[in-house]
Amino acid sequence: MPKRKVAVTLDAQLLVRVDEMVAQRRFQNRSQAIGAALAEKLQRLARTQLARECALLDPEEERALAEEGLAGSMDNWPKY
């Protein structure tokens, strides 16, 4: 994926922590560390949003819809 350069302003203590991780060779450089942190945060936000949306679902209504969709095809299922 192509990369672009951006300028960010960070708290001094946060930058010290990033530099420590780079010094420990957990990341190759500041850009990689900040990019990884941002990607992880975006993934967490997406999972949180999905969880919030799922919490809005009514389990009984979802079950009824699922059973309605399966009603016609149940005869074709193998018996166990």
C-alpha cells in the first residue's frame, strides 16, 4: 500500500515511550510504531462499533427470522 508523509504533534512523554520501543527494536522506527498503534486503535474502534450494533439486535426476532428462512429447507437436511 502506498504511504504518505504526515506531520503529527505528540505529547513529549508519549514520544519518549515510542523512542524507547524503537530502541528496544520492537519497531524499526517512529513511523512504524505510530502506524501500528493507529492501525490497532482503528481495529478496536471497528470491533466496538460492531459490538454496539449487535447489542441493539433482539435475539428473539433474529431467531424467528433465521427459523423462517430455514423452514423450507429443513426437509433436505440429513438426519443425525
